[in-house]
Amino acid sequence: MSDATLTNASDPVIDDRVRGYPAGHPGLRLSAIAGQGWKPFDGDMSLPLISLDEAAFASNVDLMMTYVREQGVEIAPHAKTPMSPTIAARLVEAGASGVTVADIRQTSVMLKGGFRRLILANEIGGRAAARRLAYLLSAYPDADVSIFVDSLEMMEALSSAWSTSTDLPPLGLLVELGAARGGLRSSEAALQLADAILERETATFRLAGVAAYEGVAATPDAAETALRISTLVERSATLISALRQRLGPERPMIVTAGGSVYFDMVVRGLKSAIVADPNAVLVLRSGAIFFHDHGIYERGLTGLDDRSGFVIGGKAVSATSGFRPALRVWAEVLSRPEPGLAVCGMGLRDVAADQGLPRPLAFYRDGTNTALADTVHVTALNDQHAFVSLGGGVDLRVGDVVEFGISHPCTCLDRHAIVYGLDDDHCVVAAYLTNFG
């Protein structure tokens, strides 16, 4: 069942066309799934499925929001990670100032989910895309949307779309500085674009501030990564100062970056400029941090600790021990075709592989779990099969259920229409609908 069908109702009926839902079980409202007492290893739930450790997620949210509050900045978590308005609402309730989206469709999902303060952290295209965005926002006069812009062509397209209609909400343009992906590569070009926006300003079309994304500047070399990111942050600080001179002292200005595990470098590099400007606000966009993982984010938090970058209460604390991986994928052993090899029913259709292969954590047999050593690892994925190399003495059998950690939440969650929230006993206590289209 596609999530496009599911989104037609706030509490849709779910059945066994969706991963995880027990085969043959009568359909249930989404809200009723939490009361069934299902567990991923109970033999009833269809595998593979993805789950969210509710306690770990709540702990991660509390930790990150504590950091944000103490640093005196805001956060608009990137909604592209879970694409779940329900999860996004939990983050806003916990203190997020809004949500971030990556394209026009995601903007629609979050607007329909009741959110009105959005950062569209991407360029969207040309005149046709600008008309599509305008048409969408015409139905939401109370929306507060800011959008990345890195070209005169995009600015002119948006200006044209906003000049032809009187029923559009205000649109804030964020001049994007970049490194290795989108974004202007020089301060001179950024100022030229800012000046062009100021010349086109109207009551509903305005220069809103500065944007950047530092994560894509990362390299395998920590020193090179630090140099690239610090250079981008310094350029951002310079642009903030130049824009303030143009805008005057009273006008609100958004500065947004920190959409990664390098948010500490963003805060360290931009905080003084923000503190000196009472009408500017720094908005981080990190989203996957709330989910963490057993791969790319695990490695990223090690780097964060190496920089002593996670500061709470005026001192550096351990991010690696503070944040907890919250996502798991569950799959059965399908075959033991040869010694030292288990083939599990999970593959590229179910789990991310772009930032590392999933990690076997434990297996379950007759309701009892047994931890798996580091010698057990996934060597390859097919569409629907995972090849697991076993260390000596590991007694995996056909029908055992294996619990896997994942690497990169963003490209793992998008394979699933429902994420099952689990309590400390691994019992399903929530079901979150995703909207990946």
C-alpha cells in the first residue's frame, strides 16, 4: 500500500499490505495498532519492518533541545528524515521553532500537517517551480516560509510569481553560501544577489537572511573538514555583517546552518555575530541527530567529541554516550546455505546502504534475545536479502529474528510507510505514518 493512499485520512485503516502488519490480520485504524501487544520477534508481525526505540528517541530529543536552549539558538529540524508530521509535531512541542523541508512536495506535506513556519532549505528550480510553489502557498495565507536562493534566475522567477498574485503569504529569501553543493561560492556574488533582492522587495517578497549547509563540505580528513567548514562559517559571518548594514538595525534576520553533526562548529563560529545582533537569530536544521544510528552518525558524534564540541552547562560532555541509536530493522533468517553464512530477509528495499551496511546487534529465538558479537557482520545486500557472515560459535538458525542497527536514518526511513514505536520491552506502543510520496 503506498503512503499516497494512506495520507487521505488522518487515521487510516492499515492492513497487511504494509510491512510489519501481521499477515491475514483484519485491518485496523493506525491509532489502534499501539494496543495490540505486537512485538517484532513474536512470530506474528510480518518482517522486515523498521522500529523506533521510544525511550532512546525521547532522550535524544531532550538532550538536543537542552543544547539548543543553552546555546541561545533555535532549531527547525529537517523533516526529510522521517517525513512524519506526527514526529515533527513532537519536536515542535519539545521546543523546535519550526520545520525544514527540501522541496515543494515536502512543503505541502508539512503545511497539510498543520505547520506554518518552514524553511525550504534548497533551491527549487526555475519559473515553473516558482509558479508551483506560489500556487501551493496561495492556500496558506498564514504560512511563514523562507527559501534558499543562490542565483539571480531563481530570485527573478520567485519575484515574478509573487508579483502576479495578491493572495500569497510573505516569502523570505535566504541567500545561500555554499561549498561542494549548491550555494554561492563568493561573498561578492552573495552581496550582488542580496542587492538584487532588495531592489525587488515588496510587502510579501523580502530578503530574510543568510543560509548555508556545512555537512556536504566534510571529507575523510578531519583537519581538511574543519578548514572547509570554518571557511564557510567565516564567509557567513561576513555576509551577516554586510546585510545588517543594508537592512538597518531593527529588521529581523535569519541565519541558518548546522544541518549535520557539525552544528557545534556553526554555533562556535556564528554565535558572537548573533549575540552582537539582537534582531538576528541562528537556526540549526539538524534532523537525523534525534534518531542517531549505528553508522554515519555514530562516527560523526565521535568526531564531535574529539572536538569537545557538545557543550552543556558550560562544559564539554560526551555526545557519543549521550545520544542513543533509536532505529532498528528486523528480519528473519531465511537460509543457512553454507557454514558461516546466514541469509536474512532484508535488503536494499528495506535498509540504507549509502553510508555503510546495517549492523547485526542481536537475534531472537522463542522470545529470548542473544547479543551478537562484532565478528558477525553484513557483507552485502541484494534487493531483499542480507548476507550475514557469522563468527565462530554463532548458532543462527532458520526462523531466528535478527535485530539490525542502521546507518543513515534519512535513506533508511524513506523505504517504509510505517515506523513502529517500541517500548523498553520491544512492544509496539505507537505507529507513525510516513509521507515519502
